[in-house]
Amino acid sequence: MGFYVLTKKVYQIKGADVASALNISRASLMNTSRYSPHFKAYLDEINLNLEAAKDARLKKAHNSSSRGSIRNSKEELVRANKLLKKRVTELEAQKMKEVVARAFDQLPLPVKRKLGID
């Protein structure tokens, strides 16, 4: 599986977008003003940070298996399943003991004597 490639327009900030938001000329913002070189350097730094964040997020998404709404890992689910199965077995055994004990308690006295329980 390769990394997904996003077009830069999705995650990068362009000088034209900033100029449009400020209602000023792109050429004035990016080239002709005395602050243009500093702004351009700042914008380049921001875009590098955005690209690094995008790459980190894509790498994280690539490394983790997508399981939809399931929040636990497979190992955690297997462990929980084993514990639950063990608990169910214990509860079934406990319930069986209670049923047998109740059955013996409900036997008539003559039957208990013949079985040697009383």
C-alpha cells in the first residue's frame, strides 16, 4: 500500500488565497511590498509544517489498521473474549451446582434416606 497523494491546493496556503481574503493584490502581497520577502518566507515555513503534519497523519493512518467504529485492537478483543468465555463457564458451573443442590433439597425425606443423603 502506498501513501495517498493529495494535491497541494487541499493542504497548502497560497499567497493568492491570503491576498483574496484580505482584498489586496496578490502581486503586492507576494512581490512588491517591503514585507513580501518576509511574508513569503513565513508562508513557506507554514506550508512545510502543514506538509509534515499531513505526512505524519497519513503515515499514522497507514500504520493503523482501519477497523471502523471498533476502538480496541484485535489482541485486546481476543483477550476480552477469552476472559468472558471463562467467566461464562464459571457461571454455568455455579448455576449447575445450585440446580443440583436445589433438586436434592426438594427430594422427599424417604427418597433421601434410601439414597443415604439425609
